[in-house]
Amino acid sequence: MPFSWAPMWRFRKPLPLKHVMLYGGVLAYLVCSWPVWALATATPRHDESLSRGKALYEKACLLCHGRTGEGNGPDAFYLGAYSAPRPQDFTGAEFKFRSTASGELPTDADLFQTITKGIPGFMPAFRGLSEADRWDIVRYIQSFATVNQETASTPILLPPGPLPATPESIARGQEVYTLLDCAKCHGPQATKPGGLYAQGKLRDRRDLPILPLDLRHLSSFKNGHRPQEIAQSILTGLDGTPMASFRETLSAQPEDIWHLVNYLISLSRSP
């Protein structure tokens, strides 16, 4: 039987003007109000996520980071009474552990990873929480922000690598360590603080003295000790600390980042 539109189209005569206006008004209302419907259905879910995140934050994070997220919780002073680091202030724009360029806010994934991995020696890992719970905490932490960024944060791209840790690569990495003047903070052999620390010139954003990391102990690297994590810390810097970004400095020879990483990793294997 051939298909016909006739059963589906009942109007055999021109519609009166008032009917045309009525049907057109209904159609316009449905089209124009759709975003409002979408917002109405999305808002409760967002509010529910924030509510869950707040409850989890108050149980797991408040003692260090404070009720208002400024890093001034009841335990903050005891973590860094007279020296850095103190707990992170979530209201500002300076975050140490990011995949983004210096001066940019971290991505959602950066915050999620820090919550998941923790910070060796300072903050426990929260892998025991479900993934959904950790994302709820991320969203609640972001509600503290008092700084607006016009564009979304974008992770920087690491150069192709890592490179094999050959003797030649490690030797080049040691040269890069010297060229970047890393010794002024970490010492000539990266085994004890350099001259700037002895002079009292290494301080964080709160003006607290900060002790440079002993680079021989990879397990204490705060942002992780995998090659990609070490490279990321060097290229992005740790905002709020004296550790600057070396992304621009290494842009002429981007492979040098992997030679430097190989050198740093080799220190942990030295007798």
C-alpha cells in the first residue's frame, strides 16, 4: 500500500488566523523555554553534588584547609608553624600542582589527581573515597574561588619522551642542572640546600621560609616521581613558591627536559 501523508495531516482548509497565532505561540514557548527547562533539571543535580562535596570536605579537609578554604584550618599552624608549606589556599590563583602554565588555575583533573594521590609527607591520598565523592570535593573546592579566569585552563604539552637514561643523557642532564642554576636552591650536588636558603631568601607567598627538596629521594617529590610528573613540575613551576617555570628557558632545546629528568632520577640510585 503506498504511503500517504493524508492521515497525518488533518487540516483540509486554511486555518483561521487565531488558530495560527495560538499554535505559533505554543511552538515559540516550547522552543524559547527549553534552556530554562535544561537549567531547572541540571541545577538540582549540581546543588546535590555541592552539598555532598561540602559534607565530605568538612570531614576530610576542613581541619587543614579551613571552613572558607583559605588554608587556615585548626591544624594548619601545626603543619607549618614557622616554615612552609602550609595547606593550600583555594580562594586565590596560585596553585603548586598543575598541568597548566605558570599563573593559570589548575584543571579539574589536576585537582582530582592531587586529592587522589595526596602529597607525600603532608597530605594523605584519598583513593579510599569513590571517584564520584572525589569529584564532588573538587566541585566544592572550586566554589571557594574568588578569582575568575576568562578562558579555561589548558594543560601544557610535554615534549616527546621520556628519553632512555643513557650515560650520555644523564651527563647532559647534569649540564642542564648547572645551566639552569638549580644549585642556588638545591645545592651543587642536589643533596642539601643551596646558598639562597642559607641567606634566608627562599620564602613562599606567605613569607614563610621554605626548605628546598632533597632531590635524592624521589618518593618525597610532592607532585609525583614518574618522569612525566617531574618534567611537568619543572616546566610549570610551583606557583606560590620560589620554584619558577623553566618552560620558556627550555623551549629552544625541549629535549633537555628529559635529560634533566634522567639526571634527577639517577641521583636516587647513587650509593
